[in-house]
Amino acid sequence: MKRTIAAGFAGIAAMLLATTAMAGEAKVFETKSAINNLSTVMVDGGKARDLTVGFGSGAYRRPGDPANMFYAVSDRGPNFVCDDVQDVLGVSEDVVCQGRKVRVYATPDYSPSIYTIFLNDDGSFDVKDVIALKDQNGVPLTGLTNKLSVAKTEKPVDANGKELAQSVSSIDAEGIIRLSDGSYWIGEENGPSILHVAADGTVNERIVPAGSEKDFEGAAYKVSGGLPAILVTRQTNRGIESMAVSPDESKLYFMVQNPLANPNADAYKTAKNTRLFVYDRVKGELAGEYIYQLDDPQTFRNDPSDKQNAPRISEVLGLGDDRLLVLERTDGTTKLHEVKLDGASNILASRWDDMSTSPSLEQENDLSKLDLKAVAKTLRFDSADYPMAPTKIEGLAIMGDGALALINDNDFGIKGDATKVLLIDGLVQADKF
């Protein structure tokens, strides 16, 4: 009898899992577009590596745009750490990195760009209308690191190990929305910062953490310190990687990818509390800051981990006024949580934005002790239920028929991964914009 009951429970569990997995019809799209081919990189004594364009660091589709298209944005270009040199270039890391703590940029002149993606009925997608991001003088921006003194940064080298000059103007674009007036807002990882960009790709303004403005002196665009100063404590390569907009376009939403390294990297490694911001476009200032608690790393079924810093936020999509879809992922698993700000604590300009507060927000995972409430989360998608889903999904867009498009960041093919778009029907329901 016990075995029969157990089998019954197992059957019910299997049915529930099947129901979750079949939440909507899923289809995968790939591209044969010539724009996808970037370059071939090779060093003496190494192997040739064919690079492709990493379209999928962020995505967005405006209401009223063609039903089968969305905008996508690339990040800083093909880059990797010294540990990956042997795998990518086929030579010892000592040949390129020479014992230095650096980051390798295979095509250092690449400009982060906006692309228009069209999904086709045959399971392919086309890439059109490439817009390079540029300064006020029309000079395309690179993705090389900024020479920061307040926040930590990385030193860039090319594929041969030659040191590259850092730039006050360069950006690492990671999230994107487009407004009805044609302009864009972009979430940027390195500063960290958010950018207002004209329809032709010209950066109109870059908003950085207060107190770090001097690090961007000389940039050929406007720089203002409208973000909380505490954001300079972001862990390296863990800045702002998202951007969303409310239905009436009055508010922007963006998140820090991981909890801050506040007061140090040890806090970052064990913290669950990352920060979600609301920006009032009418007033030109922040209107809210909320706590989002990352999931237990053991719950990411394709790659469970004991490391709390394994989960990270790679995208936010607006579903309604103060209602969002948050993409939380590890290297191998992607989850989508619906989030509502109603009832959550607004900590903007509170002691939790003060770097002298001890213990810091990042050192207090139990919010009940602090009389704080994180935003409520409801799981809407788990890539473990979709074997065809690509890894490292970083972009989300709602198509004209209401289906959700998920695009991965293939890291410019440095490890041979292709860009794919996963389209799922009936997964989420957005308010009409």
C-alpha cells in the first residue's frame, strides 16, 4: 500500500510538472543573417576563433511596433577573463595575461549597438537596422572599461596581451527600452549607470552614482550624478543589467544585477538583497528603491549551487504599473518572477543608502529583523522545464500576439554558442500599453 501511495504522489507530481512545462507552445529561432558574423580572432601559436555578434544583452518591443519584431542591444563586445584564454585562443593564459589581473578584449574597437530583430515563420530571425551608440560628436563608443577611481574597474588588454587605453566615454550596455518619441533608455553595467539615447544612437545623458561624476569628465555627452552614491560599491561586472518602462512611460525600472559589495566582497558573496529602482521621467529623479531577494541557489535545477552569488538579475520587463517580470538566472538556469511593488518597503534615501550603516543591507538577509518587506515574487517560468531553452538568457520582449520572446547573450560566440530566441505563448499577461 505504501508503494502504491508513493507511486500515486509521483504520478501527480509528474502531471504538475508537465502542466508547468506546457504552459505555452515553445519555438526556437536562429539566424543566418550576415550581420551575425563579426570577425575571426587568432594569436600566434593559437587557434582561429570565429566570433559572432552578441545581440541579446537586452531586448524590448514597443506597443504598435510590427508584431514580429523587437529591439536588442549588445554589450561591450567579445571579452573574457584570463582563465578562458586557453579555451578561446588556444594558448596559455601566461602568453596573453602575463600574470596580470586583466580582462581580454578580442575586438577592442567594437561599438555596443542596437539591433532590430524580426522573427520569421520558418524558425529563423533576421537582423536589421544596426545603430552604433555614439557620443555627441558622432564618434562610436567602445565597450572598454572606464578609468574609475571611486568604483572598482578592470584593466583591458587585446588578444595579444597589449594594454588598451580606458575611456571616460565607453559603456557596457545591458538593458534597453524604446519610448514612443523614438529615444532609448539603456541600463549600463560598468559605471554603473543609466543612459538616455537619441533615436540615432547618440548618448544625450549618462546618469551615474553621485560623487563619481569626476571619473567621467571629458566624456562627449552630459554626465549627471542622479543615482545613489552607494552604487559605486557594486561588485565588478555586477552593475545594472536591465531596463523596463511603465505603460504610460512615466517611470523607468532597473535593478542591480547582484547585491552590492557593501561593505566588502564578503558581504556580496553571501547577500540575498539586491536593489530595484524606480526613476520618475517627468521629474528626472529617482522615486523609489525596493529590495528584491534572490532565490536560494539550490533551487536552480540545471545547476544547483551553494554559492549565494550564483543567482543574478539580467533583465526586467514591464507588465503594468509597478508590475514587472524579473529575469533571475545562474549560468545554466533561468527563472522569471512576476513582481509587484505594492506593499514593499521603499528604502530610497534611507539609512540603507548610507555606506556608513552597519550592518549593511547586504549583511542582513533576514528582513523581518529590520521591519522591511521585499517585493513579492511569483514564479512564471523555469528553463529547467524547457530543454530547448538556451543558457544565459538576458533579453525579454512581448511580441504583438502576446507571446514572450527570450533571447540569450551568446558572449559573441567566444565559446561557440549561438544566439537563439525562445518564443513562448501564454506565459505572462501584460497590461495594454
